[in-house]
Amino acid sequence: MIPIRNATPYRRRPWVTWCFILINAGVFFYELSLSPGALKEFFNVFGLVPAHLFSATVRSFQGISNLLIVPLLSSVFIHGDFFHIFFNLWTLYLFGPNIEDRLGHSQFASLFLLSGIASGIIHSFVHPQSTIPTVGASGAIAGVLGAYFVLLPLSRITVLFPVFIIPFFFDVPAFLYLFIWFFSQLHQGAWSLINAAPEYGGVAFWAHIGGFLTGIYLLSLLHPPAHKSD
């Protein structure tokens, strides 16, 4: 199922959501300016490589050091290709504003960034020997989805469900869509362990699982402020 529309309105302008979307888009356009060799090195330095993280390997790109733990954050803003960034940012655009509305700008930024960092740590612990750079905002966005699962479970989400070449559109409650999504991540994550593949099918499923659970946990620490217009 592909989410198409979120029917729940929001009152705060989602400045932080828009800012994260613009930062990711800006970094992606920078990636497009790099040669294939430079892009590969960029991924190796600022993408999250678990084997480098645990071996305390310091790498640099154009004179900028990754300082060991920097990839835990920088990898959140790097994407591999157009479809990767499009689907990530589309999901953030659909679900982010409601959570930013509920939590406030600073708390939402904290949830997004901490979920991204935690997702990278969990992925690295599950696959500590991996030399494949992990990139993308999906772990951080999974934290937003985890928060959405708790805060807005009955929100209506319009989804696209293709059957062969025929598209079907229908509304589902958010908790059902997110439960199915999370279960699929668990299923594929289990297969990645069985196949000893850090990114089974090119997707770091344990980063998604870790981000989702982190988002749920962080709600107990973040206190939403009273609503106000801005």
C-alpha cells in the first residue's frame, strides 16, 4: 500500500518538516553534481558504515572529517537515487506536519533527529560487520510514523493498492496502515538476518524497526506544548 493522502488537518505551520525536506533536497542536488567516484567516496564518508563505526575509522571527504559519529546524523540527509528520496520525502510530507503540530517545532525536530540516530545505531548493532553505506531519512521518518501510530491512530489515510495494473484507492485508519507497514519491516528484517544480508533487497529494515520503536519511546519524554497559531 502506498499512502496518497492524509485527511487530518493541522494548525501549526510545519516549518521544521519543510526545513528537513529542503535540506534533504539540497543535499541530493549536491550529490548530483559529484562524479561517480566522488559520490561513492561521499557515501563511504558521510553514509553510515557499521564496520567503520565500530572500528573507529576516521575518513574524510574533500578535507572534511567524518569524526566517527558524524555519519549517524549525516546519513539521515543523504539519499541513493531519485525514487529513494521521493518516497522518503513524500512520506515525511504526509505524516510530519501532524506530529509537528502535536509536539511543537523543537520537540518534533528532536524526535526526528534522535530517531534517525537511534535507527542507525540499531542497524549497526544488528549488522556490525557491514561495509555497505546506509543512507536515507527513512529511519528518522519511521520515528515520525511511530509517533503517529500512538497519537493519531484513527486518522484516515488514503492509500493506493495496485492489483496487477489496476490501481485501487481506499481509506484506512492510520493504525492499520502503520501496523501493516511495521509488520512488513519485521518480516523482511527477519529475512535479512537469515540471509546474513545487512540490506536485504537494498533496504535497511532494522533501521526502520529501530526508528519506529524509538519514535514511540520518545513520546514519553517529549511534552507537547499548548496549541497556538504561528
